[in-house]
Amino acid sequence: MRDLRLTHGGFYRHFGSKEGLVVAAFEAALKEWGDRALAAIENAPAGGEMQALIDAYLDPRHCKDIAGGCPVAALAAEVARRPKASRRPFLQALRAHIRRMERYMPGRTVEERRQKTIALFTGMAGTLTVARAFTDELDRRAILDGARKFYRGAVKP
């Protein structure tokens, strides 16, 4: 803020409230992660898009990157404690993220792809959250490797 010559008050006034700041940060972080996921998908061979997404999300480097990684894995429990009305912007951002990813999910219908994408995304976010809690690198890798294998098998076309 000093480099931008902003005071704390001037910075927070831009967002209207602390809640507005948190929502803006969450949306930006989710879009940033979504852009990384799409890059992994776009660089994958045809038919391997979801496997590439799974590999990128459950990568040990992503697990270590708590500050720059998926904000859902970092903040979902906190968001769930918020009053219903204040959760709305978070849920809108999550729905938009899922819509971005669901077109790559194999399935016969839009609804089937959506349900599978939600299950995959929420499961992987939970896996990442738990893996981050482990201090032993071998334990963390075993969690990530097992989940990668499971999810890759679950989304085969």
C-alpha cells in the first residue's frame, strides 16, 4: 500500500467493507487457480484433459503453495461459518469455477458432467486440505498419490 501511496482507509474504502475485500480476494484467487487448471487442460492430449486437471491440482507443489493455491481448500471451512447472506458471493464464484471446468468432464448430459465435476472438485479440495495438515512429506505424498490414482480412474471417459 505504501508503494501505491494508499492509506489503510483509502485501501479499504475501495472495497466498501472487510467482507468485500475478502470476497474480491477469493474471486481473484479462484480465477487465478482456474486459469492454471485451464492451461493444464489445454496442454493435455485429447481425452486426457481431466487427468491433466487432476494431476495439476493434486501435485505436491500445489499442496505446498497454501498462499497461492486453491482458495477453496484454504477457506471452505471458514466460508461455511459465515452467515448465509454473506456466503452468496463465495458460492457464485464457486459455481462459475465449476461451470468453467465441467465442459471438460466426460458425461452423457450437462447435468451428469456438472455432478461429476462438483464431486471431483469438492473431493480434491478436501484431499488437498487434509494433505496440507500432514507434516511428514511421505504421508502427504501418499495421500496425494492415492487420490490422484482414484480420481483419474473415476473420470475416465
